[in-house]
Amino acid sequence: MPFMEERSKLWYLKRINLFAEMSSEEMGVLAQKTRMESVSKKTPIFFPGDPSQQIYLLKEGRVKISRLSAEGREITIALLEPGEIFGELEVLGDAPRDTLAEALDDSQICVVSKALFIEMMHKIPALSFRLTKLIGFRMRKIESRVEDLVFKDVPARLAHLLLDLAKDYGKDVPKGTLLQIKITHQEIANLIGSIRETVSAVLGDFKRDGWLVFEGRRIILLKPKLIQKRAEMSYA
């Protein structure tokens, strides 16, 4: 591996929160034993049924994690931004993948083998602890989304999603809270179990009510308390 490429990878890996407790020597080993891959937009990274032999770190671009329902409908579980890890849920067991990972933009990923990652977890207890917390956090988000699908209408599900995005990607700006994530109406629809036309209509309602505004493909939340109140409403 060229020296500058390895330095760039090491710089990136040091900024992954999951690896915060690792020593410089351990980080160096990780950088040497992993590889970078470029993935073109709309290219699958893994499919349901694939063997779980790698964990992935997103360096550039965006990645979508989704499942297919029994009816063949795509349900998006997560939209990932640079700095996030994926593929970790299945790799700790022997089961094959049950999700689809697809690049939404031209992306660059760092690939860590299952064997190396498990070896690191045995050597570095803090890594195992952080991964367990991450998996627990993601499972709770999935459970919350399932509850929304059962008990809440589309406006409530959309309001809840906007608040979740604000927690993960929000930045305070003079107008309110800017969601620092590029997300289309179709991607939102896939996340909340709806269709694009309905999402566009509800976002328009929220805008007319003064709850949010748009800046290009970004959303700024203006009245999070009112959005929270709508998110807490269940079916009548």
C-alpha cells in the first residue's frame, strides 16, 4: 500500500468513535490489514443471503441498509453518512446477511475482515463494549420504527423521523436545527413505510404550518416542540 494512502486511511480510522480506545500500534495494524474499496452509485455492497465475512466503515458517500418485506416491498432500515460502520449485526454470528447494503452516491468504504475484527474485540475489551452499545442503539431504533408503523399515521411517523435525524445529524443554525444529511422524499418514504407523494404532501403541510423550511435538499426544523407533539400522536 502506498505510504500516503496508508496515512490517509490511518487518519480516517482514528476518527471512528468505535476505535477511540485503541493504541497507535493497534491502529497501525488495523490500517495495514484493512483495504479501501470504491463503490459506484446504486451499486450493491452485499445482498441478503451473502455470507457475513466483513464489517464496513463508510469513508465517503452514502449507504442505504434495507430489507425486503414478504410482499417484496423495500423497507429502509438506515441511511448512513461518512464515519459510520455497517454490516456489524450479522458478522458476530454465523448467520448469512439478512439485509441489503447499497451505495446511494459514489462511495469509498474501508473493509475489515470478520476474523480481524473478532481478534481485535478479544484483545481490546473497550472495542467490544462500544460495539455492544452501538448494536443495542440500532436495535432500539429498529424496534421504535416498527412500533411507529403499527401505531402511528404517516405525519406522526414523519415527525418522529425528523426528530431522530435531528439527534443524529442536527446542527444549530440561526433559523433552527439544520439536518446535515442529504435525503430525498423517496428515501424518507422508504424509512417510514409510506410513498413519496404522501411524504411530499405531509412535508408541505409541515412547511405551511411553519414547522420547517427547505434549503436545497436539506431541511431546517423551526419548531421542534410542535414536531415532537405531532410525533407522539397515535392512531385515533
